[in-house]
Amino acid sequence: MKYEIYGIKFRKLRKQQHLSLKQAAEGVTSRQTLGNWELGKGDMDFTKVLLLLRKIHVQPIDFLENSVSEYLRQITGEISSMYVNDQTDNLHQYAQHALNVSHDNVKDKIAFFRACVACNYLLDLTGKDLMNKSDKLRLNSFFNKVQNEDEHWYYE
């Protein structure tokens, strides 16, 4: 997990729990790696961050909320607005366009994420599913790889 702010935020929470670097890192990563991440001098795999958060009894959503919420708002703000305002025609057009963009740029995970969110909102509002079997397999494959630790999900 990149961005220095997360390590600094974790350090603050760890200290509030009165845990040493050694105690927090034990069974997850090295003390030195954790210390570097807390000082913004290194990266931390998202899976390891989740394990570290579990040790200090902090829910990932609470840890990431401010930064991730803002990031997700930037990516999905327009989509969410159409959903909340029940603008099904606009949402349908947006979702179809987002799918086309993601099909043209298969390596662009952000484009695919937008398409998935838009399609999910459209499905919720109308019952119409724009994602084809290949899209669903791609989404499922990505999350299976993350779950099986074949691929790591970094927040970038």
C-alpha cells in the first residue's frame, strides 16, 4: 500500500493502543518494514495492512474512510448522482459507454471499476444487466486472485 499517509495514520493508531513496533509486526511483517512504512519510507502490501489493522482492532473502512471515500467519490461521483436521482436513462448511457471504454482498454482497472459500479447501480435500479459473461468472469477472476493472494490489491 503506497502513500505515506497510511503508515503515519497506522503509527498513530498503534501508539494509541500502546503496542510496540515489534508487537504490531509480529507474524505479519518485519519490525523494520513496519517502521519504514510508518515513517513514509516504504510500501506495505494491502493484505498485510489488513492483518496489521486486525491486530489493533481497527476496521479497514474506518482506517481508509477519509482518503478512500474521497477517491471513490472522484471516480464514482457522477454515477452515484445519477443513481440517487433515479436518472436511469443517463445511467444506462454512462454504464454502456464505461463498458465500451473498459473493453477498449482492458488493462485500465479504473475504467473497468467505473463500468462495474455503473452497471451495478443500473442493475439495482432497473433490473437490467449490461455486463456480459466475460465482464463478470473478469471481475470475479480479479477478486479471486486477490483473495488467493496471487495478485495484490494496492490502493493507488
